[in-house]
Amino acid sequence: MMSELESIITSRRTIRIPKSDPIDLERVYDILKKASFAPYHSKVEPWSVTIASTLEEHQYFLKCVFESYERNQILADYSDEKVKKIKEAYEKVMLHTPVSLIVATDVFQDEKKDLESICATSTFIQNIQLLAWQKQIGAVWRTNPYILDDQFRDAFGIAASKRIIGTVHLGYFDPDEVPEPKKRRPLHEWIGRVDETREFSTYAANDERFK
Ligand SMILES: Cc1cc2nc3c(=O)[nH]c(=O)nc-3n(C[C@H](O)[C@H](O)[C@H](O)COP(=O)(O)O)c2cc1C
């Protein structure tokens, strides 16, 4: 039998189009507080979160997204008609999403510290997704091109000593419309044993434990 933790980890799915029902911000703060028990390996926790929860805040977010795409010519190869459709699709989803989080992490200009910063904040984001799921709130973690745009980061007052590593969009979901799980590869394809021959020595494919 699965524990509650195992069940939350394995049943969670990315929810890209949530219901527009509002989420009580107290619930979001509670999720963030608990998610912050993620591991980290810097002096202080490396993450920061900027929250959009009202229509006006989401409109500003969207304006910054489109300005970033314009500045960086992200949609330059598309026809005007296609660009219009993309923008409408963004508006439809974004302006109906109850809560969006812009998650940034510290940059130290040091290979190891920067890796640790991104790793820590990634575990923090996964904690958010799991804690949200437990409350019937779905999440999508997005890494659209605007997260790499410094001017987009500046538009939210996020310090230049940080980089955005994702946006996380939250909303309640219909339990009857949870997407099918994306297939996971069997263990035998991706776990190996330490082997002095320097080969990636995998486990037997016909062993039940590794299927
Ligand atoms: C680092 C990272 C970036 C992601 N970026 C996007 C994204 O930009 N757009 C999107 O629709 N999903 C994004 N996802 C969600 C993945 O597509 C999703 O987790 C994957 O398809 C597996 O599905 P599941 O989360 O339902 O198990 C991202 C996930 C991760 C971990």
C-alpha cells in the first residue's frame, strides 16, 4: 500500500489549464512556508517568489511577457495571424489563472554555488507542486523564454543578483480531468552499477524489480 507521500508524488500531474476559481492567498502562503523546508546549501535560502494573484497583476505580467517577446523577437518567425493566436491563447490561460509565482534564485557567478542555488530552488518548486497537489491545487512549472530576459526580471523588481528559474501557475483542477501520467522509463534503462570497466553497466531488463 502506498503512503500518502508516495501517492502525492506519483499521482501529481502538471495542470496547464486550471479552473479560474480563486485560491485563498492564505493557502498559498502556507504552501510557500512549508515548501521552504527544501534543502539548500548557501548561507541563506537562495529563492524568492513574486506573486501575481489579481487580474491587474496578471495583466501586468502578461504585458511584460509580450514586451519581452517583442524585444527578443521570440515570435518574429511567425505570421501576424499566428502571433495573434498565440497572444490570445496566452491571455486566455494567464488571465484566468488564479495565482502565478515568479521564482528566482541567487546567482553567485561561481559554477558550484550557482548549481547548488538552482538545485535548491528546484527542490523548493517541487515542494510547492506537491503541497499544492495535496490541497487539490494543480501547478505548471514553466520555463518560457522570458525567464532569461534581464529586463523582464527588472520589471518585477527582482535583484540583478538573481535569475528567474521558472514561473509556477496555480489553480484548482477537476479530479475527473487529471491528465494521464507521462510515461516514465523503467529503472533498468537508467540505473547503473559502479563498474571498473567504465561502462554504464545497467541492470537486467527482465528483473521484475527494475521494470
Ligand atoms: C524545469 C521544468 C521546466 C518546465 N517547463 C515547462 C514549460 O515551459 N511549459 C510547460 O507546459 N510545461 C513545463 N514543464 C512541465 C513538464 O512539461 C512536465 O513536468 C512533464 O511533461 C511531466 O509531466 P508531469 O509533471 O505531469 O509528470 C516544466 C517542467 C520542469 C521540471
